[in-house]
Amino acid sequence: MLESMELGMDIRESLSILAPDRRRAVQAHLMGFDVREIMEIRGWSYNRARNLIARGMADLRRELEKRGFHG
């Protein structure tokens, strides 16, 4: 349970360092929204939403790896 809490905290901290649009896209993605839904909610093109998710998730993975989480 403690490990889950630590991971949650590290995810929140890692999200906070992302560029604002990447952070918004990744947060929506992690909540289960798909690219089309994020595109419609944010008023972005499909390609913009898809790229923000992909790049934001890559940034998030790198940041979590720096913090010792590998998956």
C-alpha cells in the first residue's frame, strides 16, 4: 500500500513538470479518455491531441524512471 501511495505521489509530481498542454492531455488519457474525446474537449486537432498524449506519456515515463520506477 505504501508503494502505491509513493507511486501516486511521484506521478503527481512528475505530471506537474510537464508542459501545460502535455499535462492536460496526459491527465485526460490517464483518466481513460481516448484521443477523439480529448480532441473534442480541448478543441485540438486529432494530430495535436495524439502527439501531446504520446510525447507527454514519454516525458512522464522518463521522469518516473529517474525516480526509480521502471515498468
